[in-house]
Amino acid sequence: MTARKSSQDMKPATAAKKLDIYLPATPAEFQDGFISREELTTLQNDPPEWLQELRQNGPHPRSVVAARLGVSISGLARAGVSDALTSDDIDAIRDEDPDWLEHERGIQADVRAEEARLKDEKAKKRPRS
């Protein structure tokens, strides 16, 4: 990427987060420089082969692992899952369907239901104009 630093450049960690990829799995050229907003847009709109491969097979960051399993990041931590996982690892967990996964999915469903209830309650209290 680029070696310069301007107000429109971001650190590789920030760009990786925006791309939903695991930074240590990216090429050295991505990790070593700053990424401009234009470069980020290009990566998002026309991803190179390495980015397509990372998105498809991983390793994936915890946020992506949690989303694919239908649990929270905290739920992963409670279950002792702290490492980045590949798509095959995620599929293996789904196939195994451990007790912790069902428990954490239940917690996640309860949290989402409560958030929806609060949102509805707030909408009812808002005066109509």
C-alpha cells in the first residue's frame, strides 16, 4: 500500500476492520503501510484474489466468526474461542453443535428480542408529528 501518511490514510488495522478480515492473514504489503480511502474503496469494490480468498476461507476475525455462528463476541469468549477460525473450523463447530453454541444462541436471541421490544416501546412514546 502507501508509505505516506495523510488525513485520508488509515492504519492497516483500521482498514482490515472495515474490510472484515483478519489482519495477520493479510499480505505483508497490506500490513506494512497506510491505506488511503481510495485504496480501501478499490479493495471493497474490486477485491484482489488474496482478499476474496480471505473472505471465503479465512482465517476470520472474531466478529465474523460470531456472526456466522449466530452468537456474540462475548459468547465466543465465554466458550473459550479466542483464536481466528477458518470457514472449515466454523462449519465443524456448526456440525458438532456443542451445548455452549445452543446456549449462546439462546442468549443472543433473548438480547435481540429485548432490543426489539425497547425499540418498539421507544417508538410508541415518540409523539407523532
